[in-house]
Amino acid sequence: MHILPYSIQHNDLAGKHVTLLGLGKFGGGVATVRFLAEKGARVTVIDAKPAEALQESLRKLENCSEVTFQLGDQSSELPVTELLVVNPAIPPEHALLQYAAQQQIPVTSEIELFWQLNPGRVIGVTGSNGKSTTTAMIHSILKAAGRRCWLGGNIGISLLPELEKIQSEDWVVLELSSFQLEALNRIQASPQIAVVTNFSPNHLDWHQTLPHYRQAKQAIMRWQTETDVAVLNQDDLELLTWITPGRVLHFGTQADRLPDLFFDQDRFQIKEQRAVPFPELKLPGLHNRYNAAAAMTACLAAGIAAQDLNQGLESFNGLPHRLEYVGEYQQRRFYNDSLATTPESAICALEAFQESAIILLAGGSNKQVDLSAFINQIRCQTKATALMGQTGKLMYDLMQAQQDSVLKQDPALISKPQASFEDAFNWAFQQSAPGDVILLSPGCASYDWFSSFVERGERFKALLQRLSVSNEAD
């Protein structure tokens, strides 16, 4: 299937019939509709979800003229259109994408439109895990160092509305998903500084194969020039095989490999400089040290002096739904890690609480990835685990099959798959004792029970709030 790319620099949108496929709930769709309408396009919005599921997005578009909505639409034909704008989560085999390719209708996306009009310099961050936190850390360092900078992309912020404010010397820090990179590959675009945190299988329900996922991720470096920089995790052997026309900077924990930024538990050292104390992070876990090291290396590439790295990291409080401390009740600490939608990121969360007894809520929609390492970690490290969603039964069956193969004096208590999120939460609390950590770190996507990881995380916080209020009432 050959998709025809779209160049906005050479095309006036005024009066054009434009179709947006996938309004979504995270703001990118809303910002794109507003942008297109302001450019004078006649916009049709198509989304398979009904209006009730999109109320917040629709409310933000109430004042937009020249916009038509086809919601709850399962049609395989486009209305009359001269341009198709696609939500990044729409899979390549979608019938309307296939139709656009057949009819030679140009296709674009929010990130492509922004990229072609953005006057600033870009730091792009991708990876299978840690990309949101690393992106936000980079922005925090740049801001603390007094640089004009902007935060956006897959982290949930569209910068289309900010285009007129962004200047050529500004740094635009973008989290880039594999879906967005697949789109950017169409216009042969890569950032001036490309950061890759790590690589492991993910989103295979969308990409179908690991090579396709890898190819999409590598687009962050593919179109760089000799003056650009790639920042890579030297401890991830997969990334050592990735190539770029630009310069490569490595961060890692193996001093004998001479990374450009070496770090360990206590210190970091930039090549040919003396070692200094590692920033005091508010976020727990070794994986957040990797995220911080990636951010520091990227900021060094952006011209930030070594002495200016720590302030932005030490003031960084973390992101919502990423190992977010949400409260304590009856001496149990509750952490919302709903953004952990891969087994690897959930394993990192478990490892962040080595000194605590963990009651885990795990499972969700099935992205067709290998869950065996996550299951082993659950059996070896948790006190009890409530299993949820589509993968709950799969994980339970795998654990039962492993019953005799994992040696542990005090094996973890594993629930049967729970019927609802509330049931999973209540079961988890019932298994806990004072001093325990109750951790939502599902290791799977949310789309079986929830519209997004945000809704899942907010439900977790609401259930804790309800628990606290009911206790006060008693």
C-alpha cells in the first residue's frame, strides 16, 4: 500500500475538503480540527466511537464552524475529500487508509502538520519504555537552564496552537511514539537530537511484526544529517546496531565501554571530566536513573553545561500515572503507574520497591507481547497480585502452569481474573497489611476496560479516595 504524503508548505488549505479520521480524547484531534478550521478548510470528523464517548473533545469544538461530524461511523468509504488527516493510533490496515491509498488521496497527521511548520529545533524522544518521563526531564532541564523550550507530542500535548509563538532558536521537545514516527517517515523527517531510551517488543497488535515496529522506531534517526546527534542507551545491545548519518552519544553504566555519560548509584561522569554526584531524583527506581541519564546526555548535546544539569532534574516531580504517589491509607502507600503499558515498564516499577511488600494490580488489553518475564517477576517479587482484563486469564493460566517451576519459599498469592477494576482494587486492599505498597502497574494497555491509561489511573485514585472517605464516615 503506497500512501501519498502531503506537503503543507506548498498547499493552501482554504476551501479544501479535509477529513480527520479519529478525533480521540487526548487533545491532538481537537487541536488539529481547530488548526484546519482556522486555515479555512471544510472539515469532516469521522470516529468509530459514538458522541457520548467523545463528549469532552466535542465540547472543545462547539465554536468551530465548517466542521461536520460522522460519529459511530463504520463506513469503508470516505466522504468527498482532498486530504485525509489520520489519528496516529489508526492501524495501517484500516479500510479508509486503504481507500485513500487506492484513490491517491494525500494522507497526513497532526505531528506531520506541526513538523512541517515548526520553526524551532527539535529534540525527539522514543523508546519502548521511559520516553514520557525522559521527554519531561529534558524539558525540565532546559527550562531550569533558562532556555526557551516547548513540550509536546505523544506526551499528550499538541503544539499546533503554539506555532506562531515558537522561534527558530527555541528547543521543541517531543515524545514520539512508533505510530508518530511511522507518519514522520512519510515526509522523511528526523529531529536534530534523537533520543532512544531502549528497545523491546511492543504494540505488535498494531505493527503485526517486530521488524515493522523496529523499522518505525528507527525513523527517529533515519533522516538525520551529519550535523545531527543520536543519543542511545549503550546498555541496550539492540541499539548498538542502529545507525544514523549523524554523531552518536552514548549513556550507560559500563565504564569500560567509555560511554559519553557514565553513571552508577552515586555519581555520573561526562567523558574526560571528573565524576560528580548524581542528581537527587524524586522518582524511585534504577529505570528513572536511566531516564535521567538519557535526558542529561540530550541536554549536553543541546549545549547545556554540565553544572546546569542537576537543577532541572532535582525539581522534577514526575508525571501523572507514572509511578505517581497518590496517598496513604491505614499505613498502606498507593502508587498509580497506569502508564506502565508494557511488561518491561511494569517490571521496572516492581524493581523500584525492592524494600517493600508489594500488592500489585496487573493485566489489561492484549497487545500480543511476551508476558513471561513479567509473570516471573510477579511470582518472585510481589506479596499478592490481582489479575485484570483480557490478559488476566492468560497470565493466570501461565502462572498455574509454572506452579512448580519457580522456586520460592513464600510464593506470591495470585488472584483469579477479577470481574472488574473495582473488584481487583478491593481484593488487593484485602490482601495488604500496614507498611505494604499497593501498586497499579498493569504491564498492559487499558483498552479492554477503559478508554485510556488516564481513565484507568484516575479510577484507581478515585477508589482510594472513596476508601478514605468511607473510613471517615465510619
